[in-house]
Amino acid sequence: MPVPIRRLFVALTLCCALVAGATACGSGQQSSTKNTSAAARAVPAADSPSPSPSTSAEHQKFAKTRFVANAGLAAGATYQWIVKPWKAGKFKKGTKGRRLALVKAGAAGLFAYNRLKAAQRNAQGDPTLAKALAPLGAGIESLKGLAGKLRKGDDSAAGPFGDIIGQIKDAGSSAGAPVKEQVPTAAELTKG
């Protein structure tokens, strides 16, 4: 004879409530004393200054590395899911697979914009890179609305993505941080 799901749910909820109540009530006064002393010990530790784990030279090196990684992911996503299908004519009305190509392009556009903003923040840690990327700030901002245009089917929005990525690659190369395309997985696109 099967037991209704509703009864199982009520029984499981009651069991959990009883177990939680028993563990909460059984701890007694002793546990609150331990918590107070642990909290008292934690406060002085938070007040003490911690030494910096890296020097400014290391910080600049990591800034370039992060910039290259983020810009590479943006370039890979742009080329794989926006520029390549655009050049193949997949965004034109009546093309088979157009809707899927536009959805992927929209997701890639959001991902690329997110990674380019992260790369722009990373570039601030290196003076040479920050100087090379400074003129491209407005171009990166202009990409924000293009992902929505791609999703709505405006295939003219694909060109500016490729142009900005090319400019970012050139700026990185001139600052000693060459950017290589890294195609993200579809799962990474949705996390973006």
C-alpha cells in the first residue's frame, strides 16, 4: 500500500524539527561560553595588520596575466559565436539555425562585455597597460547594448564586437601583454 507524498513530507519535516530542536537544546551553557571566548580571540586577530603577500611588481605581473586571460576569453567568445557566424551569414533572415545562432551570439556578447570590463579593471594594475587601454573605454561601454541587439536579430551589431576585440588585442600587444583567443565553453558563457 503506497504512502501519500503529503504524509511523507509531514513526517520528514517533523523528524527534522525534532532533531534540530534536540541538538539546539542539548548544548547547554557550556557552548555559549566557548563561543564567547572564540569571538573574543577573533577580534584581536582582525585588528592586527596582515603583511602584503605580493610586491607592486608582482601585482603588475598578475594584472597583465589577468588582463590577458579575460581579454582572451572575450576574444574567443566573440570570434566563435559572433564574428564567425556573422561572416557565414547565419544571422540573415530565413537562414536555417538563425534563432539558435542569435541566442548564442547574445549570450556570447554578454559574456564578452563582462570579460572586457574585467580586463579593463585588471589593466589598472599596470601603468603601461592602463595607458594603452584608456582610449578604448568608450568602445567597451558601447558593447553593452549590442548583445541585446544581437538577441533581437540585428546582425549589424556583430561588426563592432570584432572591431573592439581587435583594438584590445593591439593595445595589449603594444603594452607587452599579447592576447590570444581562448574559446570558452558553453557552460562558461552562461555563467558569464
